[in-house]
Amino acid sequence: MPIFTDTSQMQRAEIADPDGNTVECIIIPVAVPVSEVAAELAEYDATSGTHPLAAQSKPIARAVLDALKVTVSP
């Protein structure tokens, strides 16, 4: 099962960014099946400049961008 979002739970909110500034954001719940967590993390190296691999990051990026598209579409 792929990583996916639940657009029914998306919401706008003002939250603090890492610098403490308040930013209006769209909160997107991203669902990762528990059965896939170990495999996703096994291939990820946070210290490498070449990770995550495109094969790993593209499905996550698509899920998030598709959810944003649903939110901002007329």
C-alpha cells in the first residue's frame, strides 16, 4: 500500500515555524502504513546528500502535492 494523504482531515492553521515566526499553513495528514515504515527508513540516510532517493521521495511528494491541489482547486 502506498503512502497517502487524508484530504478530509486537511485544515488551515497558524503555527510557529522553526524560527518561532507564525505562519499560515495548510496541515496535511500523511499516512504511512505501519507495515512500510521499516522499509522506508532502512533505505534512508539523513547524513547523505543523495538521500532520499527519487524512488522514495517521489511518492511522498506526489501525495502531498495532490492534496494541496485538491485544497486550492476551485
